[in-house]
Amino acid sequence: MTDELELINFCCEELEDAVSSDPEASLIEHDSGLILLNLGHREEDGETGVVLATIRFCPFCGTEIQTDEDIEAALGAVEIVE
Ligand SMILES: [Zn+2]
């Protein structure tokens, strides 16, 4: 982890409580600093992967927590199952 990326400033306690670095959690704080929504496991071609989606707005209070630019800039570090 580098200091180049800004850490997420949590907008509310609900979000802070919900976000975890545990890859099995429903809201994941990724190493890149992005908060990702875990949509669960999906099996394709015999391989099981975790489907992750980026979110822009806090699901609890609606604050914009990361912009499209933030997501795009950090997405290179995120492995998303297509
Ligand atoms: Zn919030």
C-alpha cells in the first residue's frame, strides 16, 4: 500500500462499520482504497470467482464517497471478474 492514494473518509458510522478488508464481506475496502460491493460468488466455466462492483455513493446516507475519476484511477489495481 502506498501513500499516493487518498484513504477513504467515511461519511457515516454505518459505512465505516459495514466496510471490511475481509474479502467475504459485502462491502470491501480494497487495497487500492476503493470501496467495492461484493455481489457474491459466480461460477463460470467451472471456475468460481467473486463478482465485485464499484460504488460511487454511500448506500446508507447517499454521500458521494468516490468519483468516477477515483474509481478509474484506482481500478487498475482491482481484479474484477467479468
Ligand atoms: Zn454514509
